[in-house]
Amino acid sequence: MGAVRAYIDFCQRFAWPIVALVVAVSLGALALASQLAIEADMARLLPKSAPSVAGLERLEEAYGGQIGRLTVVLESQPTGERRNPKLERTAHTLADRLEDLGGVDRVEATKPIGFFENRRLLYADLDDLQTIQHRLDRRIRWEKKRANPLFVDVEDGEPPEVDFSDLTEKVEEFDGSAHYLSADGSMLALFVYPSFAASDLGRAEKLVEQVDGIVQRELKGQVDVGYGLTGRYKKRVDLQEMLQRDLAVSMSLALGLILIFLFAFLRSAHGTAAVIAPLIVGTILTFAWAELAFGSLNILTAFLGAVLMGLGVDYGIHLYSRFHELSEECHCCDALAETLATTGRANLFAGLTTMVALGSLVVSEFRAFFEFGVIALGGLVLILVSYAVLFPCTVLLASRYDFDLPPPASRALTERVLAKLEVGGDAAVNRRAQAAGRAATAALVAVVVAASVGLPQLDFVRDFSVLQSTSAPSWKLDEKVNEMLGQSQTPAVVLADSERQAETIVGELRQRASRLPEGYTIDKVVSLSTFVPERQRAKLEVIRQIARTLADLPSSARPDEFARYLEEVRRVSSLGELSIADLPEQVRRPFSRKDAPDKAVVLVFPAINLSDMDAVDDYARVIRSLPGVDSGRGYDAISDALLLSDIIRMAERDAVWMLAITLIGLLLLSLVAFRSRRLVGLQLLVVALAVLVALGLNGLLGVDFNFMNVVILPIWIGLGVDASFHIMLHVDNGHKLGPHSNVALAISAAYLTSMIGFGTLLLARHTGLLSLGQVAVIGLGSILTINLLVQVMLVARQRENIHS
């Protein structure tokens, strides 16, 4: 107590210099915090040592931004067929203009369908060509018979059918349109391939803005044509803008609501300033700490400021409430010293419980959890220090200049409650306390029963849409483009050392797709060799035989359709065998490597929704550990799907460790604080009950857990222990720390501010953050309810023991 009083005397003498120093430090921290950026890249959620992250870095060095693209989608009324001349003309005009933009490598508006149509006979199966040859032989015999003047067709039969067009159904490139059009002609896509990675958000934002402007100008006046942008670059920009918008809303809303709440609770602008000033300073210092520690924020840590404001203001509410209880009995300095020695101690232990809960995240290999824990741990320390330094100075200065610091509204409410409770003497008070205890017990039983109904309904949703926020328009449009193309736009990439090795990998993956249970996840596997027809020599021999057969048929007996067939087979015969070097640049480009032109690439297109965690896990298993040609040499596919698989593995594994460390740390902290097995046991029982009720009510309301909002579990436990510390200390010390109703109101106010901090996430457009806000608010409300009911029961029991 002597040290605390000496500290208060020091603050009394140097209040203004301390405030000036805090302001100076805060301004410097604000300048540092302003450099913070939000990185929405999923690779930012994992450690750099993770195989998937290392693979993506290797892919960027070797392959560049070949897969990622910015997609422009034009839309109009359906034409009923796979042609839309108006959209096609617009697409060509846009392609010419977009290619001139800086940072654009190329624009793809059409497919090289003409190249494949000219060689479609080479892409047909040999058996199909032989079938065509047999059909042709029958038709020629029929035609020769018809040409014979002595021939009489008794049956007047139809000529045997000969049609090369059915060969196009066997080759995917022959879809009847050179453009990327939907089946009904209502939607056309063209693809812009930037020369930089999608992770370069500054350039990506600029390119998206430029492309959007060009498309708007081109479509001006065309009221029947709409457009949209999607693709990896647009989705990255949208996610970034969404997070920045949500961050601005959550921070400003949290601060505004906390200010309104404090002003209503404290009934004083000066009192509100005394509580809010240390909170703002601590929050600024927290963001500066984040800049020093990591240099940027990830999807999860971006909103930690609003959460910490809700958590941190609790300390100020408890300090202010306790100070006013004591200020009526002693001098301001003595009241401050006693406040720091009593409520300050409770705040310290309460803060330590939250730190233990959040600190448990530091052991996580999952980088999103790790950074959340490090920043939150430092932030809580900085907020506590800010209150320890600034709160005494603001109160002392207010006292020195006679600023109004009225008691909080809870004091008046407490006095009215106590006055009503004390009417009728001890016997009446005891009866009312016992009645309140019975009512609280009944309410507790009702809440537990409701939670027990909801607990089996609670589920862990294995869905990555909470991370990517697939409700955004660019994500929905991307799904339409995938459907139109008939394949995913985000294949896995295998970097092979040669085309021969690539062929081995393609064969292995196709075998896995047909043999393994997880093979359903693969749609198709392609390399450059895939576009080179097999058994060309044998096919050419059949094609040349067809040409000779058609040429031998007299022109008088040769139908017009045969003339077209003869022209085609002669053209294919003259072109000869097709090699990789003969393929169009547009085909070869996606398989070229910038690190070594002689090396090869294999693309593995998924047949699954990459938001489905279970399917992604299966996909990851089937495309890993691919054998190479050389003995002992293997290859791994590189994909965002593998990144997602690593996120699943780390988040689910580390969640167990986080909970274990939280529970052990809080148990040790309780033993140090109470030094009573009875109180520690009671506290753990209350916290366990509160958390189970919180889980059950979330299940009852249909709010499930996912790998993003599971971070709330240790925070629930920490805040549950936080509240129980204040309750147990009051129950254990009788009225030494003030009336029980006063601490109940202070705890309620503290929880409400925490709920405000998390509640701001309810306005987030990002689905993962929205789910975090939902789980947090329901859970914190449940835990507060359980703690208040238990406090009423304990107080009733205490009064019964005193008067028994």
C-alpha cells in the first residue's frame, strides 16, 4: 500500500508532465500505426515454413501469374444459341483497348478453335476414324450402285450416313464458338492477364479501376448490355476493400457506442474522458505494437482494435466505480491509492486471465491465431499500463480544477435497490434474499435445460466461404464463369523438369482419379502433350486412305458433301503430324515457365467446390506426392487448395492446445489469487457451466462454429474467469469491497462494452467476421447471465449462513 500511495503522490506532483509525455508518445505511436496495412492474402494466415506457402513462392518464381487473371464479363439478353454478334464485337474492341494498358501482359477474347477444327480428324480416336472409313466405303458402294443405269432400288432406301461432325463431340475444343460464350449467348467473358502478381494489391487496384473505366466508356449508351468484373485480381481487391470498410465501420462504431454507453453510465463528460482517454491511448499503442511486430494485419487481426476497446474499457469502469465509492469516505489521493490497491488488484488478475486466454493463441502454428494472440497480449498490457498511468492523472487533474466527477448511474440504482431490500428489517431482507436465490436457481436450471437442447445441434462448419467471403458479387460472378467454361479457373500446378516427366505425372493423376476414392475431386489433367494427338501416324494412314477412296469416286457420283470431306482429308494429310511446337501460342502460353523454357507444367483442374473443407482435404491427398520419371524423385502439386488444407490441419490441431493451455494457465492463476481450493473449485465450476451454456445457446440459435470464429473459445473462458474473479472476491470479503449489487452492475457494464466491441462485427460484410461477432455476442451474453445468477445464489446463501 505504501508503494501505491507513493505512486499516487508522484502523479499528483507531475500530472501535467505525465499527460504531456503520454500525448507525445501517443502521437508518435499514431504515426507508426498509420503505416499498418491489411493483407487479405490467404498465405498470410500460415507460417512461411508451411509447405503450401513455400510452394506458392516457388510457383511465383517459376510460373508467374499465369493462372491469375482479371475477367471481364459482358451480359445481354439471351440469343438462344451460342452466338451473340453484338457482345462479340464489343469484346474485340475492349480487347484492343485493354492490351494497351500498363501492367497487362495479354488479353484473351477468343479461343484458337480454327486451329483445332482444321485438324479435328487427328484428334479423333483411331477407332472412330476407322468407323468413318467403313461408313464411307458403304456409302461409296451405294453411290456406285445408284450410278449404274441397270441398278433398280426396290426398297428405295436412304443412303448410308457419313458425317464427320460427330467427331467434334469427342474433342472439347470444338464447341462451335470461338468466344467464351454461355450456351444461351447471354454472357461472354474475356480474360486480362496482368504481368504482376495478384498479391501486389496497389497495382491490382489501379488495374481494376482502369479496366472498369474502359468498359464503362465502351458500354456507354448500350442500355441492353451490362458487365461485371471477377477473377483472382478483382476478388483480391474486393476482399481488401471489404476488410478496410469493415475495419473503419467497426472501429468508429465501437468507439461511438462505448462513448455513448460511458456517458449514460457515468453521467459526466469529464468522467467519460477519464475512462476513455486511457483506452484510446492503449488502442493506438496496440496498433503501433502490431506495426513493430508484424508490419501488417491479417483478416483476423484487422478487427482486434474494436475488440480490445470493448475488453479494455472494463478496467476503466471498475476503477471509476470503485473510486467513487471510496471518494465519499476519504481524500482523493487516498481514494485513488485504495482503488489501485483493491480494484486495481482485481483488474490485474482479471487482465491476466484474459491475457492467459489470448496468450494461448501464441503457441499456434496457424499464423492468423498466432498474430491475434501476440497483438492482443501486447494490447491488453498496453491498455492496463495506460489506465495505470493516465487514470490517476486525469482524476487528480479533475479534482484539482474542480471538474464535475459524479458517481456512476449504477450508484443511484444500487442505493435504490439496497433501500428496497432493507425495508422490514433483517427477517424481511433474509426472506427476499432467499426468494431471489430460489428465483435465480430456477432461472439457472431453465437456461441450462435450454442450452442442453441446443448443445447437440452445435456443429463445426468445415467451409472456407467464411474466409473468402463468397457472398461478394465478384465471387458469385466467378462461379457463373466457371459454369460457363465447364471447369474451375483455379487449377493446381505441378512443376516438372521435362515434358516426359509431365506425361508421367498426367498418367499417374488420371490413374488416381479412376482408382482412388478421392479421385472424384479431379476434373481433368492437362499438359502440353495433352494437346498433341496420339497415334498420329496410324491416323494419318487411315485419313490418306479415306482421301484416296474419295478421289477414286467419279465426280459425277460424288455428292457435294463428299467434296467438303475430300478437301478436309487432303488438308489434314498435307499438314502431317502435329508437334508441340506447332501448337498456337495461346495454347502453349499457360504451360510456359519463366525460369526455364525447356521445363514443363501440368495443370490439375478440380471437380469440387473449393469452399468445401472435406472435399479440399480429399483433393489435397490425391494431388500430393506425385512420382517422377527418375527413381526417388517426386513432385508436389501447388495450389490454393493445398493452402486451405494446411489451414484446416493447423487450425483444428492448435485449437486443442489453445484450450488446454488456457485452462491450465487460468487454474494456476486462480490458485495464486484465491489460495483456496473451495473458491477455485467453485470458480471452475461456474466457468465450465457458463461456457457450456454459451455453446448450447449458440447451437439453439443455429450459429455454428468454424475455423475462424473458434478463436472465441479461449476468450470466453478468459472473460468468464474475469467476471468470476470480481464476484468471488466480493463474496469472500463480504462488504469490504462494496455492495454486491454494485459489483454486479459494474460487471454487467464491463460485459456490455465487451459485447459492443465484438458486436460491431455484426455489421461486417465479411462472413467469417460476421460469424465471429455472432458467436461472441451470444456467448458473452450467456456467460454474463450465468455469472449474475450464480452471484445472486451465492449472496442468498451467504446471508442464510450469517443469520442461521
